[in-house]
Amino acid sequence: MIFNVNGALLDTLVLSIVERADTYGYEITRELRESLEISESTLYPVLRRLQKDACLEIYDKEFSGRNRRYYSITDRGKCQLKMYRNEWKNYRDKINNIVEEGDNCE
């Protein structure tokens, strides 16, 4: 992808994934990689920041004899995600108005 993904957009994507179901870091990375080029080393600071901001909670769960760290969205995270979604819709609409206007190339 040639467009940069900034912090707010990454936060939105991570919160959206975790909102669907509690999940762990590698699974979040795997899902994001379906659309973006992202590494786990990029993702984990985002997860730590969202946890520090009380948007995510963590818990450990045993899997195949070892603990796996899961992330769940908090009420504060749901409110933050709602705000991000509203901002995204406004941003997307403004960008589409500019970009799609000049689509005359064949």
C-alpha cells in the first residue's frame, strides 16, 4: 500500500478487530496483514498505548501448555472507537469528494 497508516487509524483498526471478539496480538497482526503491510513490532506499541489509555484490557489464557495474552475492549475503548468511526466517515467522504471527482482516465 502506498498510503501511510497513522496512529489514529491503527488505533481504529485494532479497536475494531478486538471489538468483534477478544483476541491475541498475532491474530490481530494476521488480520491487519490482509489489508496492510504491518509487523508485530509496529502493532505491540499500539496495543500497549491502548491498554495504557484504558481502551483495552489484557488477560492471559492457557493455550497448548503456555499462556497467551488476550486483549478485550473496554467501555472507554468502545466510546473511543465510536468517535474514530465518526471521524473516519467524515474524512473518507471529504477525500472521496476530491479524489473521485477527477476520475476521467481510461
